[in-house]
Amino acid sequence: MNARNQPPPDPDRDDDCWSAVCTRDARADGHFVYAVRTTGVYCRPSCGARTPRRENVVFHASPAAAEAAGFRACRRCRPDRPDSQDAARVAAVCRHIDAAETLPPLAELARVAGIGPAQLRRVFRAATGLTPRAWGQARRAARLREALDAGAGVTTAVFDAGYESSGRFYAEAHRVLGMTPRQWRDGGHGTTIRFAIGQCWLGAILVAATSRGLCAVLLGDEADALVRELQDRFPRAELCGGDADFEQVVAQVVGFVETPQRGLDLPLDLRGTAFQLRVWQALRDVPAGTTVSYSELARRIGAPAAVRAVAGACAANALAVAIPCHRAVRLDGDPSGYRWGVARKRALIAREAGTSPLE
């Protein structure tokens, strides 16, 4: 067999992995990484660095696994970043999904990429944070929302977006849109949203909820501006002032802002793409009093190359503090941007850490 056509080494067999490292076999890139105990660094099999001693080498199935074991990425071969060939494959698959009338099966996408299904799933997830199927579902949902926003009929929008049947779509409509498709097209028409405005140490706070849970927690200086922001988000929903029971909900949210360590035991009505939902869940796992870099957050969701997309998901969050996007910072620790102002972000971080509040 021609060496070019030989299959890559089996990552479960150390002898094959070591052989690939010794020969700098690029075919093994993406299948595993090797880490060197004496340097604390992990590399691609094809890395041009000096070959280490065998007794100092351990193998890991992915960059995330190597970093979980305490190793850092090699600055020469950058194993934590997808290579240009993988990026081209992912782009080709994305284009193919977008052009298809229905979501293509994984085997078809693998043929487009020119690699096996398992390798495609690894490469695609490393680049986007999602499996090809989840990415396709998110794009399908985005097309549906765009069509409904443009005024298309519900049935037309459902089939044009790539759903194979209306029954399948309606089974997951609330997960995709957070409401019925007709309500979405009509700007939330028929959806009742209770809201109330209060004051907290950060200024004005607006708390809004549907029957499913909190749908917005907004911060600002002026109450009127917060109401306009809620109206822009749900232009035709029925907005009504909260009753005495809802005032208790607002009090819980304000209490949580004052003392984040107490936690917030309220349901959330989250509306976002599959990728955004993964980022928001990862943010909820970050303990109060600590921060996480955007790049580390990207690694935690299995998408080390999607740092910009992670930052975008943080910016799209409409549930201040409940989804603690203020705990995401730049690699150097700088707070960077925040939907409700960097000063508030710094103050939240400081208060949670037990240091100085607003300056």
C-alpha cells in the first residue's frame, strides 16, 4: 500500500502514536496530541520540535484532554488551533449544509470534507463548538426566524427552512423559537410578558418573564430606556406590569444581584442558537467570585477556535447576572466589553470577589 493511502495510527495504541511522532506523520494530526512531562507542553504529531524521550511522553485524545491534565499548547505547532486544511473542510461542509434543502446525513458531509465521519465530527466540533448536525439544526432555525421576520407564511417558512415535515417542526417549536411560529412572526403577538422595574446598587433594573420563566434582566441608568429595550425585543407581545406575586420575583432577582453567592432559583426562558445556549450554560457553571477568559470558555465548550463566537454569545445575553457573562474576561484579565457598561462589569466582578464595589 502506498504510504499516502495508509490509514492514520490508532490513537488507542501507544506504539502507533509514538511511531507517528517519530516520523512527524501529519496524517495523525487531529487524531491525538502528545504531551511531554518534562516541559509541560503538548504538540501535534507532526510538530517540528526536537523528538522527546519516549519515557517522558504521554498521549491524549484531544487538546482539551491534554489541558485538563495540566499541559499547555506548543507555540510552534499550535495544536489548540484547527489547521488551514481543517478550516477549509469545515467551511465546505457549512456551505453544503446551507445549500441543502434538508439536513444532509453525516456520511454525505464526510464525503464533502474528504475525511471519515468520526474525524469530521472531531474537526467540526473543534472549529465551531457543535457537531455538524447541531450546526445544521441551528442554521435551519435561523433561516426559519429570518423567513418569519420577513413576513412569510408559517407553512412556507417551515419547509423553506429545511424541515421535512410540519409535525416534526411543531414538536420542537418552543425550543427553537420560545413561542409558536405565528407569535414569532407577529413580534411576540399573543405572548404575555410581565415586567417590573426596580432599583439595585447598579442602578435601574428591569425584570421580565413569560409563563416559562425569566426572559430578560436589563440594567441601566434610566427606566424608560429599559422599557424601550424590552419593547424592541418583543415588539408585539402583551407587556403588562407585574402584580404582587411578580414583585416577589423581582425582589429575588435584586437580592441575587446584591448577594450573588446565594444563587438564583428561578426558571429561565432562554432564547438563542444552540451555540449560544452552550456558552450560557458554561457561564452558569462559573462560580461567583471567579472569572474565566473567553478562550478558556471556548475550550470548556469544546470549541477552542471559536473565541470570537463565544464573545458574541456573551454580548447577546439578555439576562444580566442570571447568565453571568460579566465573569468572562480577556486573557490578560481585562474586563473588555459588557452590554450594560464596563464599569458595571468591573463592579460586579469586584463585589463577587469581596473587594471594592462601584468606584
